[in-house]
Amino acid sequence: MNHRQSQTMTLLRYCLLALSLGLVAHDAARAQEINISTRKLTDKVNPFIGTANYGTTNPGAVLPHGLMSVSPFNVSGSTENRFDKDARWWSTPYSADNEYCIGFSHVNLSGVGCPELGGLLLMATTGKFTPDYRLYGSPLTQEYARPGEYRTVLERYGIAAASTVTLRTSLTAFTFPAGEGHILLNLGQALSNESGATLHFVNDSTMVGSRLMGSFCYNPQAIFRQYFAMRVSRRPHTAGYWKKQPPMTVEAQWDATADSYKLYDRYRQEMSGDDVGVRFSYRCEEGEILYVQMGVSFVSEANALQNLEAEQADLLKESRGDYAQAYTAMLSQAVDTWEKALGVVQVEGGTQNEQTIFYTALYHMLIHPNILQDSNGEYPMMGGSGIGRTEHDRYTVFSLWDTYRNVHPLLCLLFPDKQEQMVRSMLDMYHEGGWLPRWELYGQETLTMEGDPALIAINDTWQRGVRGFDTDVAYEAMKKSATTAGADNLIRPDNDDYLSLGFVPLHEAYDNSVSHALEYYLADWNLSEFARALGRHEDAALFRKRSFGYRHYYNKEYGMLRPLLPDGSFLMPFDPKLGENFEPNPGFHEGSAYNYSFFVPHDVAGLSRLMGGRKAFVDRLQRIFDDGHYDPTNEPDIAYPYLFSYFPDEAWRTQKLTRELIDRHFCNAVDGLPGNDDAGTMSAWLVYSMLGFYPDCPGSPSYTLTSPVFPKVTIRLDRRYYPQGQLVITTTSQSDAAKCIYIKDVHVGGRKITQGRRRISHDELVGCGELHFDLGVRP
Amino acid sequence: MNHRQSQTMTLLRYCLLALSLGLVAHDAARAQEINISTRKLTDKVNPFIGTANYGTTNPGAVLPHGLMSVSPFNVSGSTENRFDKDARWWSTPYSADNEYCIGFSHVNLSGVGCPELGGLLLMATTGKFTPDYRLYGSPLTQEYARPGEYRTVLERYGIAAASTVTLRTSLTAFTFPAGEGHILLNLGQALSNESGATLHFVNDSTMVGSRLMGSFCYNPQAIFRQYFAMRVSRRPHTAGYWKKQPPMTVEAQWDATADSYKLYDRYRQEMSGDDVGVRFSYRCEEGEILYVQMGVSFVSEANALQNLEAEQADLLKESRGDYAQAYTAMLSQAVDTWEKALGVVQVEGGTQNEQTIFYTALYHMLIHPNILQDSNGEYPMMGGSGIGRTEHDRYTVFSLWDTYRNVHPLLCLLFPDKQEQMVRSMLDMYHEGGWLPRWELYGQETLTMEGDPALIAINDTWQRGVRGFDTDVAYEAMKKSATTAGADNLIRPDNDDYLSLGFVPLHEAYDNSVSHALEYYLADWNLSEFARALGRHEDAALFRKRSFGYRHYYNKEYGMLRPLLPDGSFLMPFDPKLGENFEPNPGFHEGSAYNYSFFVPHDVAGLSRLMGGRKAFVDRLQRIFDDGHYDPTNEPDIAYPYLFSYFPDEAWRTQKLTRELIDRHFCNAVDGLPGNDDAGTMSAWLVYSMLGFYPDCPGSPSYTLTSPVFPKVTIRLDRRYYPQGQLVITTTSQSDAAKCIYIKDVHVGGRKITQGRRRISHDELVGCGELHFDLGVRP
């Protein structure tokens, strides 16, 4: 068969797979069913956005807040790849810039900045079998992804692959050419820097096992274990483990497997090791489809198997064992789930690309935090403190330093029930481990980034009216981190200085002291608000006072926040630009003094006064944008564009900047995110900014307005929390809509608000029914 | 503390340990109890014999045919050692020539020629903890071993260590100096060339886990798994896993553990990997003793734990949790068990060294085969065919090419009940795996060496009157290997040539063809005898005829057996000395043509006729000894000294030679075995030869006599098999006993046998009550 014929055959197999899985029929049916003129919302999601330019998203199949995800893994094993996970700091299983795929990883992180998970590499190959990932990899062609499904062709083998998911399981279909075909599960490689796996056969076609994961952000002790169950749809003619053997010196003359991969085709007890896996081999007919079911758990092998049964047994039963039919049904479930989730926000108008970047952002911010508990309710408690059992959803992947700023506020608005369960999960973590989370990952506190972010997220949730959790426990937990001495304080290790001096001085060259303190000030302001809400007025006053301590850092000479030394003097020398390219910077974490100097969201007015009033404040803030000191990829300054609107006459700057930033940094392409999505934080910024409002002060149930991108957006509100049940956002443009980026008037619930007022409370927003903007071409 | 003080303290700790464990008191008590004038039999065993000069025994604690053994492991981790397991072919965990011990290995092979098992390395250290075996090892001093116990001092740490065992478990006591002390279980290193382990905490002081073992004799697919349970006597202040991390390139700048050992002190789920382990750390008082219980299983972690409970829980209960008392009780059990086993043969007279080498040989030949089943009767069936449950003892470690020659015949005489259960175990293997074993190791057929040895051992057992097994099944199994075509024949792969030509021709340079065929001839003769006994006379005639096919190989030119080519011509060139130093030799396995040319034990008369009669036969045989072509370390020729006695006038040569060989090759020293003990075969040769009789033709219930070493030996016979119940062997010497090495007369049951007859049947031996030799100084 020549190359062209081979390509044709591959394409045929790809189509055959699509047909077998009922994809075409399914799509057509749905198109008629819903509205022939409307593209489905899932069609408006491009999961490849963010898969280049360090967006660190992946195109893998996943459900909203689902535990399981299946992503192609193409960041290891070949020098043909542009990016290799081991040759740099690298934090995603998939790069649109790479060529060489060694499998499909099960359970992945989306949009994070450190390598973790991305293991259980499932692969299919043909011909003579090799377990060596440096040899068996393949380029991917004809990649296609939508919410809940990923499809591709493994070009080297002409194998079509398609995966779909449930909450904790996946089903992958491989369509083989005629001849010898293999299904591999590689437990040696993963994005995680931990290694070591064990697995065993349950029967001829079912495996269970587990692998060590952890060391997130190179934190050596945040360790956990991923369990799995795997089942192939047909009994193989040969199956067996492999294991990379250690090198031998003299003995290599008697052992041909020394320093290479050894196959164990007869042995059937457990296999353990650093670089182990299992293969199933078949004699395939042309176009034969083999299916692989995978279930995961972070509790036990038994639970992984039980999850597989709980989420797939009925589908297979209803399909009478027809895997193609089961796949179609599972995919249909997945797509429907996403349609429902995305459908909470219905946008009308705008360009197709604008709709795509909007819905893709909504998609990306609905991935984390994700559920952790098994179908039986079991989950790993914090810090390895045992196995818990939960009634509500137990969430994990709390990248809170990022997400407290906008992801959780947005979840409060769109999915308050989920946000409520996330808060309950955080309080359960406090019960189990003694502390609220900072950066929790699969039951481990990774202590990544700084501050006391859970406190802020919880207060913010309560302030927005989502209050179905134990406020006494919440308050106890919050107060613990705010008042415990530094040595015993997991969350605020600088508390001694902070409490005695009112600020955190620089003790070591790069101890991020100012960043720490700025987070504590905001946290204390949130704690104050929460105390006030609970009637604890004395505490409220105390924490409120502490929250203004940022003023210690204000340096008149620069008009900026500047690191302090233990004696209260300012650090010398001082370069406000230092840190812009992630180079180490005294006092500031992942940023420059510019990126942090306006980060006092709870006291913008006070900061403005310090700086000499509105003009000085606005000038300095504007100069940050004009001089290129604004970092659109990192959290401390992402609310900066909205701060102008504290001054009615300056609000036009917010409107102009948000449109400019959207246009400059977001697009419908693999490099369509400005940098790490940060577990949905960048995406949430985009969703808010395109909708026309932004929660610039976490913990304050209010928003700054900006000009919406779409002429009409309908948000379905959860009536259990928001009786109004709906929020419609409309715009009227005085001329060419694309040029009308300035707000002239705002109508809330049909009533025009005060001229120049560009802030709105959460209650107004969710209660008004309609938010209307008159837009114009000039400020 | 200066060095001298330190030594004194260490000695004190050693004595303290001895006192704590009641060793001194215990010994004294027993000495009074038994007979103050008689040394105990266990005191006549020197477990260090064979621990140098490639004897490959070890001084570890073990019970007769026990599964568990605990040996010091000093063959890895340091260039200070003379022998390193990875720098050569090396098959024992312990060398008397080495210095650097990295732990005590649990379950070891004794006297074998290939590396296997010798893992689960238990160690104790002090000071700053390191899991690196290249750093933490220690020299051993004050080593002491007796059947059932091994004691030493880890010199570097001043830690006294002592281990004793039950059938499937061990108890090790470590006496620490004051300060930080650690107990380590290293699962990375082992004598086995397989690797990969998994383990987890059951609670703060109990672990279970397993490790891959196998590739015995570099056979890549004979793989099995060793499970264990471990319990420490006191809760540690710190405990945790370690794991050797893979190397990193760029990422090493963020991960200090790259390419080194990482400690996991908080993580508590499973740990898996190539090089993993666990440590328990304590703040010890001076002289504090910590105990470690270990249980093993080859079925499951649960069974390992259950074995520990079954064999130690009562001891600890009776000791009210006093570990020192439990240790003493367990040791007392172990020593008593050995006293009973060794006491089956009571020797009187001879030198102390003669008694020591005799009882040590008896000790060594009672180690393998050993039991495999757990306390609940479960065991791993052949070839990984599942978990079986047995009512009788299930034995493993069948090094049958070695042991059919004398170990099993000697077990028939001394422990017929055990031998019967060994035969039943072999028949169960046939049921499970389809074949009788050749070299079975922990449920795996390793296919080491050649021939059809189980068949011989089973017929031999039956012929000696030990018949408690299913002879129909046995015959079916035997006939299967004798008659199945080569391609389907696991045991006799050369069967096609053998059946069609009557011999196995040389196809490849080093295919050991003559060795294979010689084993088949003897096997077929045994099968013929067995068939005859079962009344299958037609089969008997057929196999008898086949057994004489060795004549094909007889080459008149050399008067020797010589390799044949497929066309029936002799191999050219031919060097009968080739192979003497284990160099590859066409046609012969581990030996020269000299070592094999007289290996026709079932037709010595026929071979003699071929060679031209008695004189030619005797001359050639004598020349082998005179010219140094006799190999005392390998099986094919070890019966040679006895062949002279087929001719009454030449029997003096047997008597002379056996005494010379005993004197030359066996002594009470670490190099006191001539080479690999071969699972007790060399030791069994010594036991027989010192007793005065030898079963030179396996399958023939008869013995050749030689002059006994001891004036009086009393063998207690099992009356269920041998109603006479006792065999007393006595000698009278005409002058200086040491010089009286020639038999003048033999009395069987008080009746002098025919002058010059130097063979005796098994029935005569076990039925006569007394065997008396008149010995003289001249032939």
C-alpha cells in the first residue's frame, strides 16, 4: 500500500470510527432537535485555546468539575518535540507546538503552572511491540476536540482514537488497521515528577493499580496516590507487564534485558517499579475497534473499579454490550452535561470568534476545582489523615491565590450550589487537617503561593448570599490562621512580624515579604467583613484596622509600595521594574512593584489618598499600562483596569482598557490565552470582562462595570439562591457596535442609575432582571 | 568516649542482649537437663561452613525445611568487599570473605549456584539517617550462629543483632546505644536480579508489602512475588518510606532529591518503585532493645500478616508482651526442633571436627526443599496458575538434577514422611502445571539443568518403600515427559531425536547433548523399574531398552562417551579434558567427558563390558582420580568413588577414596565445602560417606558400602515406614582407628555377609537393626 492509499485507509478508519460511534447521526439529530439555526454551545468551545503560549490548558475530554480527563500527552520521549517536560519548567501534558505523542493521560490539571498528574498513559500501536516510549510514539493528525470528547489519528499507525468521559471514568475507542495491534498502559511516564507504580490483573481483560503522584511545584512532601481500573473490550491473545530493568555490569552478559525493557507475558501477580506498564495484544481485522474503559480513584483500587461499574455498567447494559452504542450514549451524556452548564449563559450577537473565546473561557473556568470523592462518597482526607466519606461533593484542586479573585465569585453567580459545596469542602479540610486550604491538591496542602485565600473566598461567597455552610466553623478556621503565631501557622508563617509590626519585613533576599503582607491585608479586611456580618464587632474592628497596614509599605519617593526591612526602613536599592519577567525580585512574588502597588482592592480610596488623590493615582495607574508594566498573565494586577472606575470621570479608561486587553491577549487560537490560565482565573477575567462587570474587590459583593461585548446575554440564575431567576444584559450602540466601547448610560432593572456611577452591587445585579448599557463611540 | 570505651560498651550491649534474651540461662538450663557430659547436637553444627570457597551456604537462622531464613547480607554496596554480587556470577547473600553488611535478608537459598531471593533487607543504624546502602553498611563482628539463630554486632554502630525463626516468620532483636536509632527495611537491594516493590503502613508500627523475585539462573520468565509483614516492637517518633529518585536534568535545580534518596515521612498510602524502603526512627536509651517481627508469604500480604499472627501471637501472649521472653521461647523452639531433627542420627566417637562436619552436613541437607504453604494452607500454584490450598506440606526449591542423587534417598531413610510429602508436592505440580518439576523455585519451573529428575526421585522413593502417593498419577506424569514429542515437551525438549535415534546429537556448539541423553537414559531406566513395579511389563521393557542407548556414545578410541553428530558420527575434534573449569564444552554441561563417561549408574556392568571388562574399567576410573579429572563439586561424577565396589576385589579403592575425599574437601571451616553445596547434595554425599554407605544408583534401592568414619552411629528410623525402628552402625578397628579405613568384614543384623560383597539393599539396611564393619589398615 503506498502512502496515499495508507492515508486514505486511515481517513476511512477515522470516518468508520465516527460512524460506528454514531457521532454523525447524533450531531444531526441534535441539530434538528435544538434549533437548526443555532450552533450548539459546545460547538462554540475550542478546547485547543491555551494549548500554546504557556496557557497550559489541554484539549482532553472532561466533564464540568469532573475528576476524569483524558488528554493527549505529547511532551516527552522525543527530540522532535519543541518542548520537553524534563528539559524545562513545564506544566501541561499537551503542547500544540509538539509532534510526538506517547499516550493519553488520565486525570490532568488545566491551566496550572506546575507539573503534576498527567499519568496513566494509554496508547495504541501496531506491528512489533515495544514498550519504550522513546520508540513507540506517534504524531497526531486530524485532531478534534469538543467539551467531553477528544479525537485524533495516531498518524504513524493509522489508528483512529476517540475518548469520552463520565465524572470519574473514561471510554476510549481505538480503530485499528488489519494486523497486530496493541493497547498499552504506561505507568512509567507522567507529567508528575513522582514515580513508582504497582498494578495487577483482576482477570484477562481487567487491571487495577496505582501510581505515586505529587511534588507539585517541586514541593517534596505533597504526595498522593492515583488508583485506577482498566478494562479492554476483548480478550487479548497476549497480555503482560513490562518493566524497565536496571543496568547491569558484568551480569549483562547473561541477562539480555539489562538496562532495557523486559516483557513479563506469563507472570500474573503484582508488578511494581519505577517504569512499568501493561500491554494487550490482538490480531485485528481492518477497522476493528477496541475499547478501553478507565476508572480512577484517589482512595483505592477497589473504588476505581467501583467507579467504573457505577458510571459505565448501566450504559453497557442498556447497549447490550455494544461498546459503540455505549460510547455514543456516554458522549451524548457528556455533551448534554456541557450544554446544560454552558447554557447558563446564553450570548447573542458578537462575532463567531467572540462567542468562541467567551464559551471557551466559560468552559475552562468550569474545570477546577473538580470533584474528588468516589461514587461511594469516599475521598482521601487532608494530609493523608485517612479516608473520609462525604454527602456533598468534595472538591479538590483549590488554586486559591488565583481563583479567589474571580473564579469563585463567578461560580457564586452562575453555580451557587457548586460554590457552596466548595466552601463546605474547604471547611471539611479544616476539620481534617486543622487549616483551611491555600493550594490544595488531591488532599494535600502544597503551600504554593502565599496569603490566606480560602478565608477571602469563603467571606466572598457569604457576602454574595451563598450561605449554606457553617459560619461558626468558618469563622473559627479563619480566625485561627489570622491569629496563630507564625511558627505554628501553616497558612501565615509571617504572622509574628505581621502582628507586631503591622507589616512583613524582608528577612531574606527573595522571601516575597510584600506579597505576603498584601495578601494578609486583604484577608484581614475580608475577615473583618465576615466578623461584622456575624455580629462580632470587636473582632471586625481589629481586623479592619490590620487591613490598612499596607500603608507601611507606601513610599512617597516612588509613589509605590516598597519592601521594608525589619527596622522599618525601606529596602535599598529599589527597582520597580524588577520581577517583570519572573526573575527573582526582593519582596514581590512573581511580579514587579508595579504589579503589586495598586493591589489594595479593599481600600482603593485610601491608597488614592496616600498617592495624593485622584489625579496622581490615575496618572500612575495609567502609566503602568502606557509604559508596559501591566502583566495580563498574573493575578496581582488583573483588576487594575477596573480601578479607574472608582472615579466616575475616569471610568472610560476601564472600558477602553478592557476592550483593548481582550483584543490583544485573547483569541480563537492555540495561543489565545496570555499565559497560564491559572485554573480558570484568566478565563474568568475574560468571561466577566466580556459580560460587562468585574468583582474587583474579592469579599465585596459588588462589581465594576465595563462595556459588554455582546448585544445580549441571558444568564439563568439558580432560583434557590436568586429568586429573580434570570439576568439579561443588553446593550444599545449609538453607531457601529464594534466601535461603541464606552458606556454612556446604565439601566438597572429598567431604571437608569446615577450618571457616572460605574459600580453595582451583587444584589442589584442578581435582582434587577435586566442590566442595560447604552454604548457610544466616545468616552 | 574513646574507641576502647566504645568497644567495651558494644561488648556490654552484646552481653546485655544475650542476658535479656535469656540465652545464657537457657543454655545452662539445657546443658543440665540433657546431659552435662554431652554437647548438644546443635552445638555440633557450624553454620559458617560453606560460606567461603563458593559453598554458597549462609549462616542465617532457619528451621528444618523452613520457609523463613534470616541471613546477614554482605555482598553489595562497597568496594571493600572482596566479592560483589553485581561484579560476577554470585549466588549467596553472605560471604565470609566480605566486610560490609547492608542488612539481614529474609528467605534465602542455601547452597545454590544462581542468584535468587535474599531480599527484604532489615538493618539497624544510628545517628543521622541515610537510606543509601552504599553509605549505611557496617562490618560485622562477634558473629555467632547455630541452628535457628544468628547473632552479631554491627561494628560501626555498636548495635548487637540477633535473629531467630519459626517456619514462616522471624524475630530480630537490635540492642542500641543511647541516642538516635533507626530500623530500616530495604526493598531495593536483594540477591535476586529482579526488582520492584510496593509496601504500605497497616498502622504506626506494622507494614505489609511485596517485592518481585525471580530470573533464577538468568531465566527471564521464572518470576514470582515475595510478600511480607513487618512489625516493630515500639512506636517510632518518625517513620516513613524512602525512594531513590530518577535523575533530572534541568529540573534538578528545583528538586534537591533528583538522582538521590528521597524521604517520605508524612505520606502514608502505598509506596512503589525500584529502590524503596521504610525506616522507623527512635530516641534510644543505652542498651535499649527493639524487636522486629517479620512474616513472609508467597501468596499475599494478608497471608504474610496471618503467618506472623499464627506463629508469633501465642508466643507474645504467653510472654505477656515481653519480647525478650518471646524471643527466648521462639529460640528455644527453634533449637529444640533442630535437636529433634539432627537427633535422628546420633554419632559417637570420631573427632570433634568430624562430628561437626557431619552434623553441619546433615543440617545443610535439611534446609531444602522447604515448605511453601502459608499457615492457612495456601500456596502459589505452578506457573502462576493461581492460589492452591494444601492439606499436606507443600514443598518448594526442588533442585532435582542435584538432589535426586542422594538428598531424596537420604530423606527417604531419615525423614520418609517428609519425602512422601515432597513427592506429593511434585505430583500436585504436575496437576497444576502439566509437568513434573525439573528445577522448581517458588512455584516456577526455572528449567535449570537438564534431564527428567523428578521421575527418578519419585521412583527412588517408591523403591525404598515410601509409597504414600498416587502411583497412577505418578506414572502418567512420568510417561508424559518420556513420550511427548520434543516441541511440546517442557522437560525433555530433545525427545524427537532421542526417540528416533536413541541418542541426542549435537546440533549447536554447546547444547549439552550428551548430558541431556545420559539423564534421559537413567530416567528411562527408573521409569522401567517403576512400570515393572506397577505391573506394566510392556512399558517396562520399552523403557529399559531405551535406557541402554548410552552405548551409542561409547567411543572405543578414547574408551569414553563422546558427542555424536546428527549423522551418527562422533564429534571432531574431541578433548576429554575440556569443561573441567566450567568453560563451555560441546556435549557436556558443567563438566568434562571424564566427569560424564562413567555416569551410567543403572548399567555399570554393561559400561564395564563396553570398556573391555573389569580391568580396563577400573584402570580408566582410577586414572580419573589419579590424573585429577575428578570433580568433587559437581553431580555427574560424585558417585564415581563407589563404582569400584561393583568388583569385590576393587572395593578397597572406594574405601580409600571416600576417606581421602572427605579429608581433602571437607573441614570445619568457612571453606569446608568443595564448592556449591547444591541444595544439600554435597552435604548428603558427606553424610552418606561418613555413615559408610551410598546410593550410587538412584532408583535402585541399594547402597554401596564404604568404611564408616564413626565407631558408632544410631539412626532412629520412622517406625511407620521401617518397623525395625533403629539402625545401629558400628565398627571395630583392628588397630589405630584413624588408620583403619578398609572394610574387612561386614555384618548385617549380626550375620556376616558374603566375603567381598560391598553392596546392600535398602531393605537389608532398614531391617537389619545393626550394620557392623570390621575395619583394617590394609585393603
